[in-house]
Amino acid sequence: MQLPKEVVKAVAEAKHLVVFTGAGVSAESGMPTFRDALTGLWSNFDPMRLATPEAFLQDPPLVWGWYEWRRQLLLAIEPNPAHLAIAQLTKKVPKLTLITQNVDDLHERAGSQGALHLHGSIFEPRCFTCAKPYVFEGVPAMDEEQAITPPPCKACGDPVRPGVVWFGEALPETELDAAFAAAENCDCFLSIGTSGVVQPAAQLPVLAVEAGAWVAHINPEAIDVEGSKEFSLVGKAGSLLPQLLKQVEAWQAS
Ligand code: OAD
């Protein structure tokens, strides 16, 4: 499929490309998204019981067990062609800033380095009280319903918590500042597989549009766009991104 030539040209000639990803980029690896109607995690689980500091304090084994289930799912899956194409795009432009809302490590396993993880990492737990990082030891057998008591912190003995940003918590400041600066200063911005409803991350494509960058959304659902420099590419990331990469390479070779 020929993608809009404006988008291909904008990526091929970008001086600073921003790639911003959400759960949709990992969907084809087998990781459920949050908000897809039937398969999304928040369609089947209540975020207020699983993804807030209050929920953790109320029932640590329930919350820790749920994140262990997701971590184990991640250990069993692989990056998909979308992650791989993004890693290849890094080599095609002078500067690429990768910003992700995902707590998985699939971008890294595909070869991308230096991704700004706005919502933390499921692989970097820390003590709930003193924040000392915790290193996982072994993988307990379990299913998604299973509660698991979180391990005690090696420094203070309090429970270890997942290293992710929960509802009501601040995003990591350094990553957030770098992401905002990139969105405001890039000349091309790709927003991939996000519903764009969780702030402040959802502000990033808006900032890029306001800054005059070319902006393209890649999503199976059409995204509302404004102006002549914003595009909605309707389809799956694992199919559209390799096509985009190919067409960018062809443009640069021509
Ligand atoms: P959502 O689940 O809200 O949105 C996923 C988006 O991916 C939807 O718009 C889908 O249409 C799209 N999608 C599904 N399959 C796709 C595919 N194969 N290719 C491309 N797009 C696809 O996930 P996020 O926008 O990432 O926060 O959610 C934002 C935040 O909400 C998450 O980081 C998480 C959640 O609560 C925290 O954990 C703090």
C-alpha cells in the first residue's frame, strides 16, 4: 500500500523524528492493550483495584500478582515487526527520540536504545517505602487470578512494588521534560497505537502539531486530524511501520 507521500517525505527528510508509542505497538506481540473493547485490560480488570497506590496498600498480593502475570506474559513474547521497524528508523534520520507509554521492554529487545519510558518499567520494581530498587529472583508459577505476596525490600523489609506509574502518581520528571522538549522541537512526529486519553502523555502529539511538525497517527481506528500536516494512517502498526520504513528507504535512495 502506498502511504501518503507527504508522510513518507516528512519521515525521510526529518532532522528530528519523534516516535511516540502506546499499548497498540505491542498488541501484535500478544500483549493486551488497555482500552480495546473486548481484549483490553481495563475492560476485564478494574484499574482502581490494580493501578493505584491505595490499591497496593489495601491488597499488596492482588496487585503484585497481577503485575507478575503481565511480566511473565512479557517474558514469553517477542518484539513484532513494528518494534523492529522503529529500531531501523533510528538509522535513517539524524535524530530520533523514542517516547513510550509502555512498561514493557519490547522496544529495547528490538534494538532501540534510550527510549523515554513515561510510565516506568515493569522490570524495575522498587520498595514502596524507601524506593530501593529490587532485583527479581526467579519466576513464580501462576495464572492471572493468582495473588502473590510481594517480596520484602532488602533494605527496610517493607513490600516491593511494581516500578510503574499508577493513576494519581507523577510521571518521572526527567523523561517527561525530555519528551515535551522533543515534541516541541521535532519536525516529524509519529504517534503509534495509543488511544490518546491519558494525560499528560496525550498532550505530546498536540504539542507537535502546534509546533508545526508533520504528525501521523498509526492506529486501526481512524484518528481525528486537523490541518494539512496531520494524518491518520488506519491499520495495524506491525503492518504499516515496515511499509513506512520501506517507502522511506526508497525515498532516500531516489
Ligand atoms: P490504550 O489501550 O488506551 O490504547 C491502545 C490503542 O492502540 C487503541 O487506540 C487501539 O485502537 C490501538 N491498537 C490496537 N491494536 C493496534 C495495532 N495492532 N497497531 C496499532 N494500534 C493498535 O493504550 P495506551 O494509549 O497506551 O497507563 O494507554 C495509555 C496508558 O493507559 C497506559 O500507559 C497505561 C494505561 O492506563 C499506565 O499504566 C500508567
